[in-house]
Amino acid sequence: MSLTRKAYRAAILHSLADPAEVGIEASYEYFADGVLVIDNGQISAVGPAEDLLPGLPADMEIAHYPNVLITPGFIDTHIHFPQTGMVGSYGEQLLDWLNNYTFPCEAQFGDKTHADEVAQIFLKELLRNGTTTALVFASVHPQSVNSLFEAAEKLDLRLIAGKVMMDRNAPDYLTDTAESSYADSKTLIERWHGKGRLHYAVTPRFAPTSTEQQLTLAGQLLAEYPDLYMQTHISENLKEVEWVKALFPERSNYLDVYDHYQLLGERSVLAHGVHLCDAECQRLAETGSAIAFCPTSNLFLGSGLFNLPQAERFKVNVGLGTDVGGGTSFSLLQTLNEAYKVMQLQGEKLNPFKSLYLATLGGARALRLEDKIGTLQPGTDADFVVLDYDATPLLSYRIKQAKTFEEVLFVLMTLGDDRTVQETYAAGRLVHRRG
């Protein structure tokens, strides 16, 4: 008897490669009437309905979805779990925003009850918006990581997170020490890394909030556990860049700080990168490190415009980040809406198929997980979303006016949001259905 559990019939779209490398037409696969076959939490087949339906067992359950689009689950490569309660805070740029809003909000996460409650809210928001994988900053408190992983484990989500390391230039109530951050991180690594679909990320907040000793110990953790992730921030704000120069005058640029402490590698993701020089992009490419493009927060905090063509020129892997709470939406559809505007402000176009890539396969490549997520290729995890063309009256009307599928996709990424996500699946399991 076949082990195949279920098939889904609908319009189906997924990325195959980066359009910047292979061109638009070769970068995706689209089936106007397609079938996705799920077998024990993995994808076993995808293709045209006319090709696959005749070979399916007569008794197989087939869910038929009219007027929807199935895509891979979205991948958020930069987001802050403890900032859920302060999203949309008014009127500051980065450094003042941290002191006035972020740090007081994060101070609450040493309390287990609070951390557990926000973890539930946070994961529900991800899934309501079709995000099935995220690279997440917790707070400085180990409890924040435990609460998040405990909630994610129950849903069998692929989640990467880490305890913030921060031993200077932050309020006393929110700092650790170099030694305690190393010890706490190691305990969390031993408990969670590689458990189910969970992974740990060594997480120095950013260079100004870590002493040289703390950065050294962060590098030591990466050497001790070679398959860990590393996440941090870089070159988000011009004042921040100047601050780093003053704190590390012996380093040639911001990226060189992280490079010096052995923090760069194939599983390193640095958020923002708004003000990178060519030498930094070249070094990112050499080390295999990735950038998380966070358009919503960069615009909201007035940080600047990310230069995607520069990253493409140096073949730097780029994923997409909502950056909640500097970002103002958990929706990667809305984040792509902002990304398009960032590119327009620089005289560049962001093609809808490149947008799809950034939100799915591009994020998977940034996380070195392209063999598991980011596409609907057979053998990958069955993480996918069902997007409803009729989610709102305006979306429904506008899509009916579209003359090409490319236009349909662009409209979804411009007018779509959490309401567009009809269902979200993680490892073949329904984890969200729109009410």
C-alpha cells in the first residue's frame, strides 16, 4: 500500500534558482493546474495535474483548491521574538529606538509566564502570515529561548533562534557577561540544537554591545559546534557605523570586526547591510555569509536603502527579513511590497519572480537549507502555503484584471497580507487555517 498521505490540486508556483543567476524564465516552475503530493511530511511529487493524477492511487485523498496559489512556506531570515509587543513604536531612529523602546520591552522576558505567552502569540503571527521558517533573535534571557523552542517543537516547525549576547552599552538590567553568555548559550545548544527541526544560532546583538572577550567566546562556540548558525546586525544606520569605528579603531571596517573574531561562515546571517562597501560584500561572498534584507524596518527607522544589485554583483546570498519589531508587519508579502519601493527609490526594478525567490528559496540558501525548504521539489519538507486570490474584495477584483501570471504575482505581493494566507502547512501538517 502506498505511504502517500494526501495530494493537493491547485495552481502551484515555486522557485528553482536565483533570477540574477539564470534569468527570470529559468528561475521558477508554474503549473496553472498542478498537483502536490505529500508523503509522511515530505513532498514526493509535484507537476501538472494531467501528468500526476492518473498515477495516484484511486483511494488517495485529493484536496482541490479553486482560485488559489500554492507556494513554498515563506522564510524570514531576521525577526525579533521579544519585540512583538512594541512593533509600531513611534518616532525614533535606531539607537534611540533601542534605548527608548526595545530594551525596556525585552527586560520582561526573564519571566517564564510572559515568555511563554508571547511565544504563542509570535508563532501564531508567523503562521497566520505563511512563514514556516524563521531565524529569530530571542532576548538576553535563556528562558526566552526555552519558551520559543518549546512552543515551536510542539508544531514541528523549522526554527532557528538564539539567546542575545550583550555585555556592554546596554542597560544593566539587560546585560550578561562574556562568561555567562558563553555558559548559557552552551546549555541551550546542548538542549535544543538539532532537536527535531530546531537549530541554534550564536547571537551577539551587534558589535557595539559586545566586548572583545564576548565576541571571542562567541567565535569559540562556533568552533566547538561547527553546524551552528550565527546571527547579528551590521551597518543598519550611519551613526551605528561611526560608533563601531570608534569602538574598534584597529579594524578596517564594520564587517572586519566579525571576521576578526571568527564569526563569519556559511551559516552566518547578518541583518540589514544598508551601508556596506564593496570590500565588505567581497568578504561576505568569500566566507559564504548571507545578508538579511529588511526593507520595512529600514524605511520605518530611516536607516537607508539596501543595495540589492551590489549584493548580486558580488554573489552574496540574500534572504528577506521582516525585522519585527523595527519592521511593522509579520507579513513577508507586505515586506516584499516595501522591498519593491526600496528598489524603485534607487532606480531599480524588483521583478515578482525575484521577490518570490527572496521570500522562499533565497532565504533557504541564506540559511543553507535549500535541500530541505524553500522549494516544492520532491524530497524537501512539505512546508507550503495556500494563498487565496479572493481574500479581499479589492484583491479579487484586481487579479481579475491581470493579463499575465507575472501581474497576478505582483498584485499578490502588493495587495496581499495575512488575510491572503488561507492555510499554512509545516512538514505536511496543517498549522494555520484562516478563520
